[in-house]
Amino acid sequence: MNTKTIGIVVGIIVLALAAAILLLQVPETAPPTTTPTTTQPKTTTPTQTQQTTTTTAAACSWKLVGIYIASEDKVILGAPQPVQPPPGVKTPVIVSTDATQASQVVDIGVLQPLSGRLGSLGELARAAAELAAEDVNRYLTSINAPFRVRILADDTQADPAVALDKLKSLHAKNVRYFVVRTSGEVRQMKPYANENKLILISVSSTAPGLVTSTDYVFRLPPDDTKQAKALAAVLKSQGVKAVVVIHRNDDWGRGLANQLRSLLEGQMEVTVAAAYDPQKGEFSAEVSTLADKVSAAVSKYGADKVAVVAPGFAELQSIFLTAANYPVLSQVKWYGTDGSTGLKELTDPKVCQFATKVGGFVSTKFAPARSPYYQRVREYLLSKFGREPDAYAYNAYDAVWLIAYTILENGGDADTAKFFTKFPEVAASYFGASGLTRLNQNHDRDTADYELWALAGS
């Protein structure tokens, strides 16, 4: 692959998907800048909601533009190829039998952010888990299994303290299995889960080093040491010489920033401009500092060799709107990660107008295998929500099947201590909507490729 042309080809792919792509309004590389670009904002004061242009903004959506192949450590363009499960693995079994009741019910607490900064992703995970429960219960009926599963969903608001409260509340109702989400929430819930032998299966927690082999936590994505490699490969393929980072000041954001800096040491200059409080609603100070750091890098390397990396959640909506007031921040490419990929909030026309100026905000995300089980979940969520599901929704579907299969392997016994011992064995031989779920010694997914998604006008 000619790595120097990846930005152009990404634009061409998006053009084929939509007739009027704002992404193409910006060339692949900006001309080198020999003098520092001013970091002063436009004469209007940056705010969360300020419109930065009088031009009518176009509608926007996330488009798949490429994939990082981990085994080859390279970026290629286009969609992943369809795959079939390897021989000898367990898979979801889809039957048409009507589900019946059973004497035993295994409750599964689906604790996801259903509102707030990850609400548009949490609702996808909940729906995927509910679809899985329907499929599982039909299968359990068909084999005369002694139990059924039931989903009990609640809203964590992506707030670790709220997540712990909801965990305790459902535990008081004898719920012992949970499908959870972020690294911050996992860190908060883990001690209570370990103490009470509650099973936490995370669909999206990726902070390195958060989970060990003794924790009652299993994470279906790989940790961010692998995502950082994917992002580093993208940056190197673009010929970037300086990276300026603005990130959430939490386990996940710090972990990604540290991993990226470690990987790129000696290859390109990496500067952390700001680590922000994710609970804030306004980021003018952080964006001003970012503009200063970017301006210094542009003066040294030229705008075409500088990139902003922004690991964040839906607060990036506010950050983008504020950044649009600083001309220097529109001259460089921006890149994102799994925390924001697929967020509905970033498809807002005003937000997308900035995103397309900075190269589409190409972002990495764990790549589920494109199997018939993937297609089943994707089609269901597309019909329900009218938008492309994010990758972690497929993990939520698989989490429910893995719970059911592990209990079946234990003879229908839902004891969580026995589950803890058996689960890695079951996960190693299961291939579902997300692909093969084999875990490493720290209860994280062993390996995975990463998709590249970008925002584009439509």
C-alpha cells in the first residue's frame, strides 16, 4: 500500500458512498507552514453551542474506510472480508422454536449508559443483549435446558459511582451476572464484584492493566496496548512527525495516551496538551492550550506533518465546536479512538462540519468478524435504530450467549465460583457475533484487528 496516499483514498471511498462529501473539500496534506499560525480564536467567544459558520451544514454519518491488520501491523483500505467460524467451535444457535418458561431463571444485569455521553452506544448494547436473550431462550427451550435467561437493564450514565450503586441494587435482588461497559465503571465495581463473587463481563473496557487473572471480570475487547498499535500504524502511514494529544483524564484516556507515547518514542514527537475532567461541560481552557501546542508543532514541522489525537466520548462534541474557533486546529488532521467511534452526537451537522475539515476524524475501533452472526445482530440494530451499530454492541450479544453456554457446561449450575473457573475455557472455543472470544491470562480478548471509521457528509 502506498501509505502517503491513504488520506486521498479514504476520501475517494467516502465519495463513492455519498454524493457530496465534505471530506473532499480538504486536500490530503496542507502546505508546510513556515511561521506559527495564530492560536487566537476567532473574534467570537468559544462556547459549547456556537455555530462557526453561516453556511448550512450538511448531514453526517460514520463510514467504514479501512482496517488495521494486527498480524501484519499494517493499514489497508476497504471493508473487512466475510468469514466463517473455524471448525469445532461453539456458535450461537438460531432456532425458530417458541421459548417456554423454565423452573430456573438466570438474571443478567445489563448495566450500560442509556443516557449522557455514551447513551447512544449503551442503548445499542442493551438491544443486542435483549436480542441474544431471545435467541438463547429459544435454543434453551429446544434442548430442554433447566433454565432461561432474563435481561434486567439499568442506566449507569457512564458514571462509575452510579454504576456501583446500580450493581449493588441489582445484587440485592440476587442478580449475579452483569454485562458492563467502561474502564472507569469496571474499576469502581471490581472490588465489590470480587468480594461477592459477581461476574462482570465488559463489552468495551480496554484500559491496560485494569484486570488480572484473579478478578471476577472478563473483558471481551482487547486492551488498549493493541489499539495503540493500530493508531500508531495509522499515524505512521500518514507521515506524521508530531502528535498533540487531548484526552479524558480517566483510566482509559490516560492509558491510551501513555501507550501511544511509548510506542511512538523515537519515531515522532508526542505532546500531551490537556487531560480534561470528563464531567465538565465546557473545555475552552483545554482547547486554547491545545491550539498553542499545535501551533508550535506546525511551526516546526508544517501542518501536513502534525496530528491531533483525541481519545474521548461525547464531550468531543463540545471540544470540536470550541476548536472550530481556532484556525490552526482546522489545518491539521484529527484522529479518534473507540470511545467516540459511532457516537450519534458527533454526527450533528455543526460538529461534522469541523470533523470533515480535519480529515474526517479517522478513528480506530475493535473489529468484529464479519460472520453470519455479525450480520444477524447488525441487521436487527439497523432496523431498530436506523444507524450503524458500534463494534461493542456485538460483544453484548456474545456476552449473553457465553453466560448461557458456561452455565450449560456446568450442568445448569449457575454458581458464580464454578462459572469463574469454567468461563475462559468456554470463551476460548466460542465464535459469535464479534468473532472468536479467546481470552488471555488477564481475562482480556487475546487479539483483534481494528476498523477505521470516519465522519463524512451525506
